[in-house]
Amino acid sequence: MKTADYTRLTLLAAIWGASFIFMRVAAPAFGTVLTAEGRLLIAGLVLAAWFRFSGFDAQWRRHWKAYAAIGLVNLALPSLLYAFALTHIPASVGAVLNSTAPMFGALLAALFLGERLTMRKAVGCLAGIAGVALVVKPGALTEAPMFGYAAAACLAACFCYGYNGILMKRYAAVPSRGIAVGGQIAAALMLLPLAPFSPPTAAIGALEISNLLALALLGNALGFVMYFRLISDVGATRALTVTYLMPFFGLLWGMVFLGESLPVSALAGGVLILAGAVMVTRG
């Protein structure tokens, strides 16, 4: 990886770390479906307008199957799952659990792509499992009635992210900018029929609206353009190393803007998850 790639990786981690804060504020008011739909639809329309202005052709008819598949697996389902999760758990917990994505990626690559699951990768996966166990161990955090379901939703989203690496191998010829806009438009269209049946769950004010806009414009529009470009430049596995830095930014933004703090066990679990992520993606 080049210096420019590391710079983009760090900036992306900062942006996506902040996305957990945006969701933590927006989701309890907009609800699960409207939060997911709002971020995808706004981002997709903004990117479609920008790419049309810049002369980029997404070739919708040619690549619609790729956009639909990636939109479902990497955008629609994770957006729903995280919007639900961040309604019930601290943003920093969501950021920590998000680091399990490379482990799912390694296991799924071994299962579907025939990649060798080395001893180092296996140990990394076990470290990740131990880390998750520490994060969700009984304590002050888990006293919340929906904590277990929310944590499971985070892990399910990470499974989707891991499987997206398989899809990206299959659709390697599709341009990264096309995936960024096509995937989000496709995901937004998939969720749109659910929106009328999912009204807001609390009063919506300027704070909630501004956080949803930030989630859409920074986390989705800018973030996914950067992410899919990284996948195109350095590969899906290396691009997933953004999860190394996201927990630190998630913890930092949660502490600074939301006054969050995690128990020692959860922090130790985060370290184990991070170590496992490093082990499965090294080399």
C-alpha cells in the first residue's frame, strides 16, 4: 500500500467512526427503517447527481445485477441492522464490534473462495470470538433489555461485510464509482417499500436531521466512494483493515460528543478483536 492509500484509510476510519455517533443520535428518532432508507437514498441521489455532472457513466443496464447484489449485502442489510443496534447500545460498542468484519471475511473466503485458513488466521478468529465474549459479558452494559439483540445485529452486519468481499471478487470488473452509487440506489429502492410502515419513533428536530444528513453525506456518499476505491486499488482484504482504526475513532467521538465510556472488560474485548483482525488480514 502507498502513502496515499494509508492516508485515505485513516480518513475513512475517522469518517466511519463518526458514523456510529450520527446513527446513535438519528436512529432513536427516525427509527430503524427510515434511518437506513434516509442515509442510502440521500447518498445515492447526491452521488448520482455528482457523477452525472462529472460525466461518469455507471452503466446501469450492464451492471445492475452487481449493484443489486452488493446493495443488498453491503448496504441495505447492514444499514438496517446497525440502525436497529444503535437505537439500543452505545455508539462505541457498535464501533468495537464492527472490527469483527475481517474475521468473517477470512472464514467466508476459506469457505467460498478456497483460500487457505492458516493457523495465524484461525488464532485471529478465536481471539475475535474471545473479544466479543468480553464485550457482551454480563455487566452494566448488558443490563439494557435489548443489548443482546443489538450486539447480535452488529455481528450480523459484519457477516454481511465479510461476505461482500466474496461479491467484490465476483464483480471485480465493475467500476468502484459505479458500485458506490449503484449499490446505494439499489439498496434504497429495496428498503423504500418498508418506509410507509415504519413511522418515526420519537420527535425529530434539527439535531436528528443534521446527524442523518451527516450520516448520508459523509458516511455513505463520501465514505463508500473512498472504500470501494480502496477495494479497487488495494483489494478487499486490505480495505477491510479500516476496521483497525474505526474503534479508536468510534471510542474517541463517543467520549467527546456523547459522553460515553466503556467498562474495562469491553475495552479488553475490543483489543482482542482488533488483534484478531490484524492476524487474519496480515500479508
